[in-house]
Amino acid sequence: MKRIIFVLVGVLGAMLTGITPASATSPVDCSAGGYTRAYTSYMPTNMERGAVDGRSYNIGANLAYDYEICLDIPDDETFTIEVRIYNNGSWSTFVDDRPGDKVFRYSLAPNSFWQVYGTLTGPGSTYLYYTWHEKRL
């Protein structure tokens, strides 16, 4: 019963922030999603870094945006993603720390400013590659 409540609270929280993760049981194939932008980079393991989406910051102007992201990382690693969104004087944050490749979505209200941070876990003193795939919905 406790597990069901925690799952419902997590789903409700994701719905309220406009960000949704993909199912943990379905395999992720970033090449099949019709993504319009791919950004491949590398980063040191076990350190938080900004701009993991390839952009220092994002400004939405007076338009609303809906994004779907597919993250391709090395097997058996975890890339914790944190999307920090500022809109109308308040900050909201979404964190996805599921292991392996993942798909998530987020929606942005008009006049939003957002940044994407990440921490890629792995062996110490190592740089690992990742590919960030995105599309606007």
C-alpha cells in the first residue's frame, strides 16, 4: 500500500510540474523517436555540470513550449537530470535520476527561463559521452 501511495504522489508531482518520465519498463531507443536535434558531448563523472543540453540558458519569450527529451548514456550508468525553470517570479525544479537511457517531457509557460543541469555517475576520474536528443511537440 505504501508503494502505491509513493507512486501516486510521484505521478501527481510530475503532472503538476508538466514534466513526465517514460515508463521504467519500456526499452528506450532514441533513434526511433523522430528527434530534431541531437547534441553529443562528454562530461566528468560524479560532478554536477550545467548546460548538459548544449545551451547555457534558454529563454522562451512569449511562447509556450513542450519538449520531449531522450537521453542516451553508457550502459549501467545514471545521468541525473535537473531542469530548473523560472516563470512569473518563482522557480520550479524537476529531477530525474532513473538509471540508464531515459525519455522525459517538460512544458514551459510563456516568458519562461530554464537551465538544465546534470550529474553523470561512473568510475572516478573518468569522462563519459552522452547524447541529448530533443524535439518540440
